[in-house]
Amino acid sequence: MPYRPFETQNCSIAAALAVVGERWTLLVMREVLLGSRRFGEIRRNTGVAPNILSDRLNTLVEQGLLRRRLYSEHPESHDYHPTARGADLAPVLIALMQWGDKHAAGPHGAPRVVVHAACHHDAEPRLHCSHCGEPLRTGEIQVRPGPGADGAPVQVPLPATG
């Protein structure tokens, strides 16, 4: 399927997908955020072809999600570290993982479990309202135009789960 840019859409999801929506990109970020730093290690853990991995790493560096660091001059080799912008993808990956655990995991269940490093307990991260602290549940969330919106303001309720 040919790539179609999202630039005509005034949407933060479309803008995010323009940066991280290519095949393999989120899996590369998963590996780096979990501590894989070198090309061969990322390739081994994802199974991505070398040319595609090279392209994705270059794009992630250009977009400011990763920084490349020289760790060997002979032969010249680099490793990759998340920037603050890249680290901000962690909650997105956890949410995607939770969705996969619920709707796409194999018969034996989740392949990974989120652990809260501070208390060493399994965790189920959840979205909470920054105002009242209550969990944000599907069906109780609406979206309103933000400061960058164009067009007439419309509130759109998200569908309830059933």
C-alpha cells in the first residue's frame, strides 16, 4: 500500500503516526526503551531486515526520539539511546501492549508483565484524570477542540465498551 502523508489532517494522532507509524518503528523503540542499544541486538530481538532497521534508526535520530553515540571507532559502531522525546513513547507502548494482551495475546497469555520498579509489584498502568484523580474509562471520555483546532467546535463522545 503506498504511503499517504497525513499533512492535510489537523490531528495529533495523524501527526504522531507521521513520526512513529511506519512498520517496525514502535518495535525498534520498544527494544531501545527496554535497554537494547546496539544495532545487532535490536535486529536480533525484532527480526527486522538490516536495511529497514538502519532506515528506522536514522529516522528516529532525525526526529529526535533517539540519539546515536559512537562506541567504537575501529570498526565505527554506534549505539542508540532514547531522548526525553523518545522516552515519552513508553506510556504509548505500554497502552498498546495492554491492548495486545487483552485482544491479541496467544493462548498462554501476556508475554510480558509491567512491573513498577519502585515497589517491585506487577502493575496495570491506567489513565487518570489530572483534575480529580478518577480513572478515565471508555464511555466517560469526550474530546473537545483544543487551541490548535480549526473549524467549528464539536464535542465527540468516545464509544462505551460493551
